[in-house]
Amino acid sequence: GRIQPQHFRPAFDTAMASHLTELQAIVDDKSETRFETVMAVFDRAGGELDKISMVFSNLTSSLNTPELQTVQTEMAPLLAGHTTKIYTLPGLWTKIDKAHNQRLEEGLNSEQIRLAERLHMDFCRHGAKFDAKKSEEYAGITARLAELETKFMQNVMADEGEWQMQLSLKAGDLQGCADGLIAAARAAAEERAGTSDKKRPEPDAHVITLSRSLVEPFLTFADSRPLREKAWRAWTRRGELDPKRANKPIAEEILRLRLRQGALHGKKSFAEYQCEDMMAKKPEAVMELLEKVWAPAKESADGERAALEE
């Protein structure tokens, strides 16, 4: 409760510097390169940064004040740059690679072996094997993606925070809704009106916003089809409700950068790069699974529709 938006930048700066110091200690360690001197130390490093990041992420995804948004926009490329520094720290990849290559010779348990493989893959996926030119381009892409993805989410949250639908209890606008939802809609109307007695809404006034806890139950239970449609159309257009914060051009740039990101890794598409780190391994396997479940899923949906119509 005592944390203010202006506290985050110096906190992050301190924690990032501390994290790099911890990683530099791995590089400077003259003892034998082993799991315990490399992988385990890397895994434990950055605890302070993790704590700050989790608090920051929690606040920016829920509180969403303009002050926090400013800090978030400022920090996105800086945190992305820190990630790049981690995976390009001179001398660190050499030790990670060596510890990984001998993981089966140290008598490690399955969790330790998995950690060694996971960290090695992370380094490869962050361009540890790239030459200087590729590394520079990749760092630029990573920083830009962080900026764009932050802006994209801020636009969505701004639409969620601003949009509202005025409802009247007397007119039956909330017919079918549970008492808890009606009370929440009334609380939302009072919150939007402010604390002044002069602004206090009429007793009958209720508001549905695009807050998930309001809009989802309204879409589920409200009897009024036109009102449900109005709420649904706003819900599915978050990030494009205001022309000043349109997400389509942001999404297009993200896709172009991701395509280049995949190409730098020698992949034909970003999907190929992304699936490599997932159980499916290949985009073709994803499509095969989707095609396999499509027919029975459609059959089940058709059956449910018939039951509902009956």
C-alpha cells in the first residue's frame, strides 16, 4: 500500500544491476564448470528483480492508473534490454553450453537435467549463438515488441475502463440477473459518478462496464438480447473502441516483427519458432490436433444446439 508509481524505476534499476552482478559472478568463477556452479546459480539469481516484477505486473494489470501506465511504457524497453543483457553477457553462454553438454555425466536428477536443458534452450532462443550483427537486430526487435505489446494491452484496458452501458432497473434492463450482479452494477454506477452528493446517481441507475466480473455474468444471464448484443460488441472490440488508440496497426507491426524474429532463428514462420518450445514442436502438429478434434467438437455442439432448440 505504500508503493508509489515513482518508486518502481529506481527499484528496477537497483534490482537489474544486482542481477547482472550475480550473473557476472558465474562468469568470473574460476572453479570447475558444473551444474552447481553455473545452472543452479543462474536459476537462483535475480530474486529481487522477480519480486519487484510480480508486484509491478499485478498493479499494471489491475490498477491501470495513468501514472502506472507512464512507468510501464518507460520500463517495457528497459526490461527487454535487461533480458538481452542476460543472454548476451560475455562469457556466460560458454559456461551454460559446457554445463549443458555434460549434464548426463554428473549424476544429476531428472529435475536438474530438465533445468539444464531448459536454460540452454532459453539462451538459444534469445540468440546466444548469433553473431554481433544479428544480436544487435534481435535486441532491437525484442525491445520494440515489448513497447508494442505494452501499448496493445494498455489500449485494451483503457477501453475496459472507459466504456459503460447505462441500465435501468425499473425498465427491466437487468431482468434475469442475480442479486449480486445487480448490486455490483449499482456499485459501478456510484463509482463512476464520484463521491460528491450532487453527482450521486438516481436510485434506479445501474452500469455495466467491460470489467470481466460485470460483463461476463451480464452476457450469461441478462434476458435482454439487444443489451447483451451491445455489451458483447463492445467486449469483442476492446482495443478499437477509440480511434486514438487503435490496436490494428500495432498488431500488424507485432506480426511483422515476429516474422523477422522467426527468420533470424532460421524458421519459415513465427509459429514454427514458437512451437519449437511447446509440446507440439511443429505448427503442422497443432493443425493436425485441431483437425482431429474439429469433427467431434462440431457434432457435440450441434447436439447441444438441437437440445436447446427443443
